[in-house]
Amino acid sequence: AFGDAAFAGSVPGDGTTVHDVVGVAPTPTGHGYWMAGADGQVYAFGAATLAGSASGLLPAADPVVAITG
């Protein structure tokens, strides 16, 4: 965690294997966040809810480069 951000978890702290996390986006309340991997996988922490991921749907030539809230 940086600044006044609260720590709500990490990758691979959740037990998964992760390659190239490319971005973090906060929830509107600031009580959670999403992390996105270049492979399209999205991870939810704290109050963030997971609505799905694009992992396995994207061609390897088109990696994810960012996430926004």
C-alpha cells in the first residue's frame, strides 16, 4: 500500500500464478481495488467485486495494458 491507501490483498498473495500485472484501479468508495494482468485476468480485493475477466479471450498479440475504474 502507498500513501493513505489501505492494503486489501495482493497477487500472488491470493494463491494464483500471475504474469505481468499492468494496472490497479480503485473502487468508487476507496475500500477496494482491481488489479489487471496483461493476459486479461482481473483480480478483486477488498470491497471490489469481480464481474469477470478477459483471460483466455484475448489473442496473445493484444495484451491488456491498463485498467480504469
